[in-house]
Amino acid sequence: MSEGMEHKADIAIAGAGLTGRLMALALAHTGQDVILIDPAPQNGSIRDGRTTALAFASVRLFQRLDLWEPLAADAGEITDIVVTNGAPADRFRPGRRAGHHLHFPSTLLTPGKDGSPLGHIVENAAMNTLFAERVEANERITTIFGQGVSSVEPTTGRTILTLSEGDTVAAQLLIACDGKFSRLRDRFGIRTIRRPYDQKAIIFNVKHDLPHGGVAHEMFYPSGPFAILPMQGNRSSIVWTEDAATADAFMALDESQVLAAARQRIGDHLGDIRLVSDRAIYPLSLIFAPHPVGDRFALAGDAAHSIHPIAGQGFNLGVKDIAAMADVVAETAGAGLDVGHGTMLEKYARWRGFDAGTMSLGTDAMNHLFSNDLAPVRMARSFGLGIVNAIDPARRAFMRHAGADLGDLPRLMQPLREGEASPVKRQA
């Protein structure tokens, strides 16, 4: 191996996906010099037909980092969320009991006023493109593509990374944003809780004849949750969970057969539907690191917690990781201290551990509760939905939780002060 270049920065980030790039932008925003490392080539094609549900508190971070305006025009607003329990035939039968559903209107959070969106559906490709452009334009961020991390040696005051092509990086802190199957997490021996689900998620986008009205639907069917997420215009993103074997069988069908099966679950409220994206399929599992830090090392995003998509909160957990890390780094650096010191990392671990653990294990429990068709459990679910639907304070608490707006919020995710940033614009 030839002798490579030597690089220095305050913080090194491994993984240049959505979480890694957003982490780099947030830390540069706090005044840190950052090196972003990824084994993929810089000019490699980023193909991601998926969408992400951004909670309203996550949008505040995007606004503060000047990332929201370029995305807002093409983002779909979530103005209402409707949760439904039961088999497809039950959901659409006449006279279905009110106890089968739970409604979260945005106006419930702002009584007497037009409700602000509960969240937005944003295409991953748009975020990938924007983040890449902003990273390359940021003078505080250096990118190293085409090289992975071969070895890590924490020392006094810094950690030394040796990369696959011989370059070395010296930084006070290494943050792993290298995804669900993080090699760095395993290399540092970070303990994880793991639970494989015998489920896969089928994801695709459809165009439909009738407007969705900004309503996001989460339908709990015995085989798994089925989500309809409102995109811009008469389009929706479908996140369809099935047991693994059934999901593989659906993926093997032709387009017309898949759409016919989807219509049975969607109903006719959107009119005729047409496929407008490729279909993708992803195996589902829980991976959660209760203590996401090591020696001058921290996990963020899916590397720290990969959860079931049942509540659409996966990326929002990563956004909270980013905002919390930005807070503790800014506070530590502002005091003239070492941003990779164990005291700082322990603060990050405590801050994120409870929230991420609650969401990770909560979605796991929800999936087990709703993905079955036992009659007593089904009746209890419907009864529970009906009770919550009748209690406005309970619904508000659930809505704030879904909006990533509960708990000790990092500064980048706190409510905007008047004049601080442009408010989220409502679509016509």
C-alpha cells in the first residue's frame, strides 16, 4: 500500500448517507472542522426511490440549517393522520364501528386555528442531492470518498484512523453514521439488542386520480402495517409490510397484480392508482445500542438504532441524534474543552439513550401487538383505539410524540422564535 495523505479535523464522520451528511452540516454549523469519509466513489450514483416522513420538530432543524426552503416546494404536507385496525374487508365494510380507528387532525394541536402540518413527506433523492451540494460547498467540511476505515487507534487527545488507500485522519472524535450493519459499531464492541422480524417492507410510489387531502393512513392489518403517505400533488408513498415469504411473492408479481393487491388494502378513496416508481423491498429487524458511545467514538442514526417502520420515526431518531450531538459539541467546544472527551460522550449517551430506547422498544411492541389476528387481541386493539380517540389530551400527547416534539429537545429542534426562520409554508 502506498503512503497516503494525512488529514486533521475536529471530528471525523464515517458514512456519507443522509445521516452522515446532515451530521457534518450540523457540526460545521457549530464551528467544527469535519472530515466526512465514505468507501463509495464521490461521483457514484445515489439511487433512492424511497421517501422520508419528517416530523415537524425535525423540520425546525432543517430550517435552522437553511435546508428546508429548497425542499419545501416539493414536500407533501401531512395535515391529518388516521390509524385503522382490522382486516381489509373489515375496514371498508359499511357501518364500521368508530372504535376501529384513531384520528389525529393537525388542528388538535392548535385549537381554533388552522393546524400547522404534522410532518412532511420528502423524497430521499431530493435530500441526497441537496445535502451533497451543501457539503461540497461548506469550507469546514472535507470529504474523502472511495476509502473506508481500515483501523482506528484512540490515543490521548485524539483518535487516528487509517483508511483503505493509506490516508490517515487525526480527529478528536469519530462518529459512525455507517448504517444498520455498522462495521465500526462491531469493531468497538458496542453492545446491541437485536430482534429479527420475519417481515419485509415493500416500498413504492403511486399516482392517483383523487386528492389525498394531506391525510396519512396507517392501517394495521394482521400481516403487518400498511401506510399511505401523502406526497406532493396526487401522489402517495406506500410502505407495505408483510411476512417475509408473502412479501417476496408480491415482489414477484407483475405491476398490474401488485396494484390490484394494493387496491384491496387502500380502498377507493384515492380513485384509480398507477405505479410511478420502482418497487423496493427491505428485510426488517430491530437493532438498538443502549449505550451508543466508546473511546472517542459515538454512533448516530441507523448505526445506533434501526427500528420497525410502523411509526415512521427511523430518520427522525437520527435527526435527534444529530441535534443532540451538535448541542453537546457546541457546549464542550465553547468551554475550550476536548470534544471527544468521555464526559461529553456520556452526556450524549444519556440524552439519546432513553428517547431512542423508548422508540425502539415501543415500535417493537406495537408491531407484535398489531401484526396478529387473534380475536381477543383484535378486540382489545379496537377498544383501545376508540378510548384514545375520545380523549383529546391523549391524542395531543401522541401527536407531539410523533412530531419528535417531546422531552428535552436540542436547540436545533426547539420551536422557532419569531423572525428566527421562515415558518413552514402551507401549500395551496
